[in-house]
Amino acid sequence: MSTAPVTAAFAPLTIQDAEALVDTARRAAEAAGVTAAVTVLDAGGHLLSFRRDDRAVLIAGETSTRKAYTALQLNAPTADLVDAVQPGGLFHTLPTALDRPLLFIAGGVPVHRGGRLIGAVGVGGGAPEQDHAFATAAAESLV
């Protein structure tokens, strides 16, 4: 006798979700007077949405994407991982061991729904603690 596996239904990150995440982070940055870039990745690490303020430094686009990717791969806010890559830290060699765009600077936050990792948002352009606050505000706004 065979039984089918039980799976919990969950809603993956949609393009509408991604655009809402970008909009929330962008509005938070704007309210703080910060010109920023915002990247949203789905659970597979694929780009769903991106926006860079035309006044933001060009590197903000790259840093927002790398922060989102790092938060997604390690399922943790990048702000929580900064110490882990310092000499003696758990992930000290990780940034150089992988040929992946990891960036251990605050501003990347995983996005969960129903307890499952469904994507990540990354923000670049402000001070690291500002970027973290903008990304966190976006992730917490998703229902």
C-alpha cells in the first residue's frame, strides 16, 4: 500500500510581491533621504525585480544584488553574518572559497512566507545599517 507524501501548500514569491518589496524599500530609503538600489530574488536566486534610483551610486545596483543573494543562500540577514567572515569566524574563508557573488555587508534579508524561504531582498546605496533597515521594512511588509 502506497501513500502520497503530504506537502504543505505555500505561495511562492510573485512578481507582484517583488514589486511591492521594491516599492516599500524604495519609499523607506526616500523617506530617509537615501538614494538606493533594491533587488528582489526568488527562492532559486533568480531576479524578479530591480530598481536603482538614477541618483544612486552605480555600485549600489551590484551590492544590492549580492546582498540579496547572500541572504538567500545562507537564509540569514547579511547584518547577522558580518562577524562570521572576520578572521577566526565561522565563514572566514567562504567569500573566497566560492565563485559566487556573496557580500557580507548589512542590507540583505531573506523573505519567508508560512515559515518557508521564498526569496530575498537586498538594498545598496546607504550606510549598511540604513540598507538593513530598508530591506527589513520591505520583508516585514509582505503578508
